Amino acid sequence: MKRSADTRNVRAGSAKKQATGVKFSERKASKPTAAPAINQSRTRSSSSTQPKGILKVRGQTKTPTDKKPTQAAKKDSDDDELGDDEGESDGANDDEAGESSGDSSDDDLEGVTAALKSSKETAHFMARSSIVPQETSTEASKKATEETMAETMSKILGATLRKKDVDTPILAKSRGVERKLEEERVEAKARKAIASEKKRLEHKDRVKPEYTGMEYEKKLRKVATRGVVQLFNAIKVQQKAGEDMPGRGAGASANAKEKGKVSKLQIFKIHQMSTRSFLNPLIRRHRFVLRPDAGINRHAALHHSASCSRVFNESVTPLSAAKASLENITEYNNYINAFVDLADPVKVEDQAKEATQRWELGQPISPIDGALFGYKMNFCTTDLRTTCGSAMLQNFEAPYTATAVDLLQKAGAITGGKVNMDEFGMGSYNVFSDSGPAKNPWNVVGHPIDTIDTMDDRSPGGSSGGSAAAVASKMCFAALGSDTGGSVRLPASYCGVVGFKPSYGRVSRWGLVSYASSLDTVGVLTRSVDDAKIVFDVISQEDPKDSTCLTQEQRHRITESLSLQKTHSQNADKPLSGIRIGVPQEFHVEELSEATVALWKAGIRKLEDAGATVLPVSLPNTNVSVGAYFTIATAEASSNLQKYDGVRYGRKSAEKDTKEALYAHTRSEGFGVEVRRRILLGTYVLTSGSFDNYFLRAQKIRRMVRNDFDNVFSQPNAITGSTGSQGPTRVHALITPCAVTTAPKLSECSGSGTDPITAYLDDILTIPASLAGIPAMSVPFGLSKEDGYPVGLQVMAQYGDEDMVFKVAKVLEHKS
């Protein structure tokens, strides 16, 4: 519409030009200052008043070309044409109008005048929407006029573009099209400028990471080398002059005089001294650890580097650790069934050798360089299958790698394989797996397989049971799992390892096959709290591919809000001095065994001995959290799993029938009993008759559970807007049991006679943290006096306050 209006304006100007006979140069000289206002007034009165020199007839309007115009008509026509040509241009695009009317456009305007004079039929094409062409116009004259107008507009646009030094060819036939192209170019430049400024501000506000990589340290060393070279030159001068060597004292100078030269050992020590004095301030600023120079003492370098990460040391290298893990896999995996797919052992050893060399040189990629990892079967990897423990994805190979896995691999982690899990993460005991159930390794490792009583096989927990079993049996250094309602913490408690669930959004979920999108969280399983923190620091990064992952700006805001209320203890014997720990009364449920309650009380005493103040708190909506969780989780699972129909994803059924029957056969054969149960439940709560009564109420309960945590924590919640409080009844962390009992026997939790409701209630202690999205960790605290199996205690803190979880868990880990 914009283009046609501009074209009609030029045509109208052409018609009036022939009627008045006024030259462009004269009109330009007599241009009125109120031209835009004239144009606007005619637009408002166009329905009632017509320009002079035009006769309006019912159905058409004709121009009296045989009648000589009067002086008044000529003046009005001049004003109108100025309003059409130049006033319209000013209103549409001030820059174009101003530049077109400059001194450099006179030649172009003369050419336009000549082009307009060459057309005798231009007056027949009026520009106003209320004016129609004369019925006597021929098709040939119309075509000639259109060609002339196109040429005219090209010249006008060409003049404008040459004025702007734009070398784009003139392809448009109207100013509106070219103006749109120009606007798009300006908009693209603006978007680019905004993105560049945003990137600069994000880089400016970015919190410096714990470890920024080896490349930056190389740059620092390169700069330091310049100073070392200058020092060497000074040494030569001092050697000739007999002066004291810097930093060595008079004795060194006398020694140098006697020997007649500076020994290589002295030069190395001076080099080391100067390099450290130059680099240490920068390294402390960027939280680096200065490593000794490569090739001097490889064992010392390995010891110095490993002491910072607590992963490797002089006796445990990446190669020796990888070999030990492969031996445990060979000996125990057939029985425990932790790993489903294994990486090539030769490739694993080659990667471990390379990592060992880097550690010996003092140049590891990261603290976990050379560590062996296992990944849950619902993490996408390009080199191994991603089955999610289901027959539906039995041979699925992902075309990309999950972000968390990719970050670990870039940090030097070695992929050991993919581990067992409940089908699509739905289960509490790891018995709903297409690869068979995994087994708890607590009483397996260290004993000959033929002496193990299979009747006493215990569950490793679910759904990340394979991850917990692999870590507990020392088949890998650490493993990734997914935690939806306790799927990392419950197996960790059963197997006696550390299971950490970060705050929702801290770790990218991109590449993690979804079960319940608003609850799924990438978790870490290790054998110590320190190892869990090292892995978490690597994978806790911003990811633009995941819309639910926290941005760098949000992470910075959370850190700032929490840093205002940090409590630091100056007493090494009382590391928790000034910290208040809450004990939720609602977590003392009837299902808790006496042995678990006894260990819970022992953990409370341990925290009090470390200087913490323990207070009772109340989370009143805990008793309804289980129902809300399974309503939300099953509803989201029903939606997420609808794409597995054998056409888009999943293996197709061999049954040949109608489309509806094909879908039914495919899903019945591909999904297990627990997945089908939860899909049916989720589909029911999403129906029109149940949506308000179940799903919406579950979402309200979820908000109430989140508010319960905000009301007891002293720290603010940057996501919900809770400001927190330092009142005496507010706490910094919570301590609860992680499971109501120890690991159950597989014979009691598998088979057709088991009650699914009982399994659902086993997650009652882990579900509230998942609904609220707060960080939580299961820490092994002792063995049950009833059966000798491990029991874990759970530590929870405010959203984003993972440091508090690690701090309290560290105290529980070092129990006396």
C-alpha cells in the first residue's frame, strides 16, 4: 500500500505539471514552508473537496485538458504538486527527502523533468484513490506510461542512493520497496550493535570461574618470560662485574666469582623465583594454581597439581585409575549390571595415557582431566546408544551430545560407557529396565561372585540406579544421573555414595531425554563431597540451547543476593559457627525405620558439634507434596512421550493394520508396564473433566511447597522474589533423612505382586526439594544397625545456594 501511494503521488504530480507548465526549478525555488500541512489538510477533506482543475463525475473523474487553466488554478496546482512530491517524501522519510532536495540533485531532477515531458499520456493515470483513469485510455498508452514511470522512479531512487553512497543496484520500482530494504539494513545493523553491546556487558559482569583453562595461563607465562629474559641478561652483567645476584645474597655472588660462571641450577632457581613473583598475583586474582615448570620434576608436578583437585596423586594417576576401573567392570559388571554399553577399553587407556602425561607436565586441562565417567542412558551421546532403558529406543543413536556430557569431555573426562536406569526415568528401584534390573554393589565388591547369596540381592534405587551402582563399585570416578523426584539422591542413599541435585536451571538439560520437563535436573554421583563439587563446577554453565538454563546475568544476581548474607566461621574447629540448621517436623513420617531415625539424630549432634545452631522448623504442605508431584510428573510425561509412535521416534511394530492400530501396537510393545501406567494417569489428569480438579490444584500445591521453603530460609530467593530474613527462627539449611528405609530386596520390589503406591511413597522425603527446585544432596552417614546397609542424610538449602549444601555436607561426611 505504501508503494502504490508513492507511485500515485508522482503520477498526480506529472498530470498537474502538464496542466500548469511550471518547471521543477521554479517550483523548487518557491517551495512553501507549510507543504506538509497542505498535504495533511487535503487528506482530511479529500472526501468533500477536490483539487482545482479536476471535475468529479459519478463513477469517474475527468481532467479538462482542453480548458486553459487560470492563474489561481496554476498557483493551487503548484502548491498541490509540492505537497505531493516533496511534502509526502518529508513525511515518509525525512532523510531521503532532505538528501534528494540537496544541491547535488539538480542534474537528476532535470533528467526526471525530461522523462516526464516525454510522456503525453501521463495525465490519464491519477494518483488519488478516489480518482479512476479515463475510460478512453488505450492499453498501449498505459504500458508506455508505466514504463516511463518505472524509469522515472529508478532515476529518483538512483539519485537518493548515490547521495547516500550506497552501491546496491536499483532493483525496486518504487521508493516504498527501496525504503523497506533500507529499513531492513538499518534494523540488521541495530540488532548487530545491540548483540555486541550485550555480549560486552555480559563479559564485563561475568563472575570469574574457578578454573578458566590452560590457555590463559600460557599467556601469563609468555608475558613473564620477557621479564625472565631481562633477568638473565642482568645475571650476565652481574657475573662480569662481580655484583651480588638478585635474590641470592652475597654468598651466591662470591660463589659465582669463584666458579667463574652461574650454574644452571642457580639460573633455574632464579627463573622459578622471578616467574612466581610475577605470576602469583595474577594467578590468585584468577584463582589459578601455579604449576611447576614442565620437565623439572614430574612426580612433584603431579603431586602439586593433584593436591589441588584431590582427584589424582602420586600413587593414583589417570592411567592407573582407568585400569582399575576397567578391571572392576570386567569382574563385577556382569552381576551388578550397572553398565549397559561400554566404551572401547583400548581407547579408554589411550586417553588415560594422554591425560597422565598432561598431569606429569603440570598442564592438565581441568581438575577432572583423565577421570572416567559413566552417563545415564537418557543422556544423548553420538558414540554410544541412548535407549533410556526402553525397548522403544532400543537402537537409537543420538545425532548430538548432551551439553553436560560435552562440557565434561572438553574438560578431559573419559567416557566409560552408558549405565542402567528405569525406563524413561520412571521408577524407584531400577527394576523397570529393558536391560534387566541393576543390583546394589554394597555386599558384592570385594567378594567372589560365586559366594554371593542371590536371594539377598538389594536394589540400587531408581531411577539412576545404574549410576549409583557404577560409582559405588568403583567402575568409574563419577557418573551423571537425572533427578526428577529423587532419582539421584535415593540411589545414592541406598548405595552409600554422594548424590547431588543442583538447583533447577543450574545445569543445562539440553540433550537429556525428558520425563517431566519442569522437574528434570541433571545430577552428579561421586564417592566424596569434594568430587561432587569439582564435577558441578565443570557442568554448571550457561547454555543458550536450553531456555530453562540460568543465564550468566541471573547467576550473577543470585550470587550477589546470597553473598550479602554469607556467614563465615573463623574457627577451624567450628566450621559451622553462626549457621542455623533446620529440622523439618513433617519429615518424621511413620514409615521411617528406627535405625534411620537414630542416624538422623546422630547427624544433628554432629552439626551441633561443628558449631551450628539446630532449630525445629515446619513445612506444612509436605504431606500433600507426593500427590502433587505425581500429578504434575505424569501429566508432563504423557505429553513428552506422545512422539514415540514408531513414525517420528521409536521402533515400529511389525503388525500391519490401520494407522490407529499401528500406533497402539507400537506403544504397547515399546513401553513397559510402569511407563504405560504413568502415561494413562497423566492423560487422565489432563482431560477436560479432570484438569481443574487435579492438574491446576497440583500446581497450586507446588507453589505452596515452594513458599514453605522460602518462609524458613534466611537467604533470599532470586527467582520467586522472596527477600529472606535474618530472624532467629530462619535457617540456612535443612537436614532430613533421604530414604525411609535402607535398600529393599529385589524380590520385594519387583514382580506383579508389588504395590506401585508403596514405591511412590518411598520418594516422600526427596519430592519436596524437587517441587521447589532447590539444591539437595544425599550424604552417606552410617550403616543401619538392622541390616548393615548404608543410610544417607539429605541436606537442602535455598535456591542457588549450592555452596551452603557443600559446606554442611562436608561436615557430615567427616563423621567421627
